[in-house]
Amino acid sequence: MNDRHSWLKFGIFFGVLFLLVFVWFGQKWYFNYRQTQSHQVQGQLETLTQNSLDIMGVHVFDVYPEKSDFANPQPIQVKITSDTKFVKTIWYMLTKAELAKTNGVWYPDKLKKEQQEGSITDLSLVQGMLLTIKTLNNSAGDKIITASEIDYVIRIYPE
């Protein structure tokens, strides 16, 4: 009976140990997997065609965006479909008089802004424009992505 009791304790101990190790590795894998999910790319417009954009950009991680490699942008081709939505945000920049009052300092969050439906035509006006491209699927590491939405900013300067 005592021998049987020892084996039971031994089995329960290793069963619990196995379960704890399994949960620990599973949790590590799950959080690592989520950390490498990206449904957004930020980058500068290089070239533009009717159906695609070439950008130098970075995949922005969903969970920890600060861990994205912004120092090393990569060439990424962005496919544009009929379902791609363009979102234009207009920033109304300060006048010279307003800038003089602030010693030339301005803050983006304090500017008047307006969001409108955009178009691919807007992108053809400015080379090097900063874009945020959103995708429906995880695009982490992909060199060719399909855009569900393209966001960009146009600055309007007073005369």
C-alpha cells in the first residue's frame, strides 16, 4: 500500500509539473504570436501606379507598436483594389502671425483638422508623402500587401 501511495504522489507531482510547463510554454508562444501580428504599415510613398504603390515602410505591430523596426524601413508594394478606402486628413497650418506668437512652435494635436474621403489622385500630388496602410489580414513581414484603407495627411498653408 505504501509503495502504491508513493507512485500516486510521484504521478501527481509530475502531472502537475507537466501541466505547469505546458501552460508556461503555451503562454509564451501565444504572446509571441500576438506580438508579431501586424495589420498596419507606415511608410513614405516612393512610386505610384493606378493599381499599386511602392513605399519604404515598416510593419507596425498590433500589440506592441513601439517594438516595430522604424529605423529600418523596407520596400513594400501595396496593391490597391476597388475596395480600398482612401482617408484624407487635412491639417490647417498656422498663419505667420500665429507662428510669431508661439516662436515658430506648433503642435499637431492643436491644429484644426478635417477628415474627408480621399483619392489616389491626392497621392500623385506629393512624392514622399507619409502613408498609413491598413490591411485586413496579418501582413507582418510581407513584401506585397493588399490595402483595405490608406490614410494620409494634407497640410493647407494660409496665404
